Amino acid sequence: MRNKLVVGNWKMHGSRPANAELLAGILAARPYAADVAVCAPFPYLGETAVALAASGIGWGAQDCSAHEQGAYTGEVSAAMLAECGCRYAIVGHSERRAYHAESDSLVADKAAAALAHGVTPIVCVGETLAERDAGRTEEVVARQLAAAIDKLGERVAGIVVAYEPVWAIGTGRTATPAQAQQVHRALRAQLQAAAAGGGGVRILYGGSVKPDNAAELFGQPDIDGGLIGGASLKAVDFVAICRAAG
Ligand code: PGA
């Protein structure tokens, strides 16, 4: 059974006081039936770890280097994330693919680096609007996921996948539950065929998830929770979305 997972992606938002208030609101609403985590900007991981220690709520980062260590100015290694208690690292978010030219193979290397240090990579895939309009959605996400599968082999059973249509991120335009389910089903089949435990990989939906559309999305058979951007910055909204997951 795949327990639902809801992950907040704070992106480049927050401040010490704002984070403290947000985390207090999330903590106050425990317990959650779903697994819950927040992915904070790097400088706040230490404080997030302190605030969430032994709370049952996980935390993670929004990226991780593909390299083990060395002269990579500005990068943060998976070992460092593990040391900060991170359970998760988002890799291959569409904003990193778009603004930092991250390729499928770099994203796969980042996923492997995270796994090697016991950090679960949340591997993001998703098509642009032009790709959807051209009828290429499933081909694009299959190619993105295949890079991780090729790199990880059986270890792919240890990842989380997030399907995030680029046109739905931060736009207020959500994929319909049926549109999302169709892609999730295809991703599930690809994972099942790739590895013994592939069918158990959790596949999150992301892209304008809000309290009023979360339950219907999470009710789809192959949607195992959500990766939440904007709505994860307000405790009342994030808590409502976590509740909608179970
Ligand atoms: P959004 O972002 O919920 O603000 O659309 C989702 C994401 O980018 O992870």
C-alpha cells in the first residue's frame, strides 16, 4: 500500500520569522494520516531540522549536487543534506531544468547521488504547454523518467516521482484529475516494468494544487499525493491539502 505523501516546495520564499510561523501552524495541526514534509531553502535546513525534530514531519532540500564533493562553488552535496537530516531532495524541478539548463541525465545523476546518501530524491517530470498541445505529453515524461531508470536500475524503486505539468505550475491552471491520472498511470506502468518494486513508487502531482482541488486529485488511483508550491506557504492551506490526502 502506498501511503500518501504531501511535500511543500517553498522555492525561494521565506524568512526566519515566516518559516517559524509556518512550521508552528503545520505542527499544531498534527497528526496527519498522510506523510508530510517541507522542502526549505538551504540556509534554513538547520532551523527546520530543529523545529521538526521528532515531530513525524519530514524535511528536505530543493536540489542536490550530482558530485560527491570538491570544487563546485555554490553546490550542496547529498552527504551534506543527509547530515542536516533531510529525508528528501527535489531533483529536476522544471524551474531548474528551465533556468539552469539541467538535462535528464544530470537529473538522474543527482537522484543517484541522493539515494547513495539515504536521501530520497523526488524526481520531477512534466511537459510544457507546447509539448502538450503537440500531443507529446506521455513521450516527454517517459523520456525524462527513463533517464532515471537507466541510471538507477532496480534502485529506482527508492525514488519518489512528481508529475508537474509546466503549464500548471504557479499559473492557477491545474491539470484536471483525469488528465493527471492518465499521465500517472503511464508513469506507473513504466516504473512497474523497470524494477521489481517499481509499482510501489509514489507518484505525486504538482501544479496549482489548492485546498479546493486537492481531494479530487488525490482520489485518483495513481496519484499518491502532491508537491505543493504556492499553497505550501500558508499553514492553513497546506494543512488543508495534507488533510485532503487522508
Ligand atoms: P505551485 O508549484 O503549487 O505553486 O503550482 C508547484 C511546484 O512547482 O512544485
